Amino acid sequence: ASRTDRLIEWCRTHEAERKKLFSDSTQDAREEGRSKQQLRHGKNHIYVEMAKAIFLHDETDEFRSLAAMNPGVFASSIRSRLDVLKTKYQKQNALLGQTGAGCTYEDLLSNDKTKNILAAIMKDFPWWADLHGWWRTNPAYNNTFSAADIGQDFATRAVEL
């Protein structure tokens, strides 16, 4: 598996850390009936834990050894990779437009207007669905998002007024 696959898998299996890393909001916690995840240690601590999961199983002997001895050396690489994923995620969301970028993956998949766009996104960027599940309502990550419903036709409504 690629390093990015291992990064995404780590995020899937470490929900509390993922929420801390990607800014768990008080509103989301309240809506889900749970307490907000607080970041007790800096994000660097989470990056080190991610580095262990990603690089201890690397195909490169040197990286495996380094991860075992000093996984912190990979923290900046992981932070950079997350920044790249964020940029690619935002680029893909632009293909969906304001309304589509805020919909769930399942809603996009079942909508005739967006399912072909979604297929192209997933072919080009296979981690999009996971990232969208974590980031779709977070404006720090999803800068295309609008709270509008996908079926709303604002242009027609404006003409009617």
C-alpha cells in the first residue's frame, strides 16, 4: 500500500486524533451528542504517531529504520502531505460546485447530476471520499461548500421575484 493509503487508513482508525487534527468543532460535537475532542498535545504528537504507522511498514529499509528510531523526523513530511491532500481535495470540490461540495458522498453518488463528476474525481483522487467525509462541512478544508440544497434553483427563484 502507498504511504498515502496508510495515512488515510490511520485517520480512519484513529477517530479521536483525526478530529483533533482536523479541528473538531463544538457545533459538530453538540449535534453528534458528544464532547468536543481537545488537543492535549500539539499536532506534532499526532504526526509522530502517524509516522510510525506509515513508515514502520515502508518498502524502504532506511525509512523503516528511521521510523523505528526517530519517527519525529517525518512529522513535517506528513504535515506537507496533508497540505497537498487539502489542495487536491479543494480542486476536486470545485468540479462539484458550491452546492455539490457540501453534499454527502452518498447523496452525490445517487444524484444523476453529480455521479459522473464523482466517478471522475474518484478516478483521479481516490482518497476524496474519505477526506470529504471528514472535511465537507469544515470551511478550513472545504472552501467551495455552500449550505444550499443541491436541488435548489436560485436563478429561477430570482427571476420569479
